Amino acid sequence: MIYMYYTLGEKIRGLRLRDKRSLKDESLLLNVSMNSLYRWEHDLVIPRKPMLMRICEYHNVTMEWLVSEATKIPSMVDEEEDKLLGLYKRLPSPVKYKVLGYVERMCVEEAKGEYNRTFRKDPGM
């Protein structure tokens, strides 16, 4: 079995994506700038305790779960996906952010029913 470990920023981002909110919508909900939310999600800055409490309240999670050092979660990832994750982890950070942005757009489009499963080259990548 493969286990995934999630940082605080990954958990914050995961909660936002789980609830199908854009960066803008989530920042409005939490009453913070999009830049602040982006920096939290990418583990560049840690939100202060009152904001962590607000995030927990809005997303119905415990503070203990949110701030635990790393959450070990069993994953249903197969060997091919595990290889892709290994490649992704070796990418330089700027490229990782581009990949994450592309995947996030695909997820939002898919949730809206607009995603065309054919590959579309992103001019920014």
C-alpha cells in the first residue's frame, strides 16, 4: 500500500478543491487576499492561529488534523501513478506550480462539466 503525506498548505488547498472553490472564491470566504491564500497553499507562509481556526470552521475539520506535522493517508495509487508522482517530486518548484495550476484548471473544468478529455497545450507551460 502506498501512503501519501500532506503538508499544511496541501491540506488547505485540498479542502478548497474538495469544496470546488476557486482561489478567488476561497479568499473572499476567508476574507484574505488571493496572494495570502496562495502563499499558504504553497507552504510559503503559515497562517496565524485565528485564521487556522476559521479554516477549520468553514471546512468542518479539526485543528488537530489540519496542523498535524504530516498526515499519512492510505492511497489507492497504482504503480504507474506512483512513478508519475516520483517524477513530479523531482521537478523544480516553478515547474511544479505550473503543473498544479494546469491540473487545478482541469479539475474545475471537469467539475463544471466543461472539460474536454483531449489534451490541450497550455501556452504558459
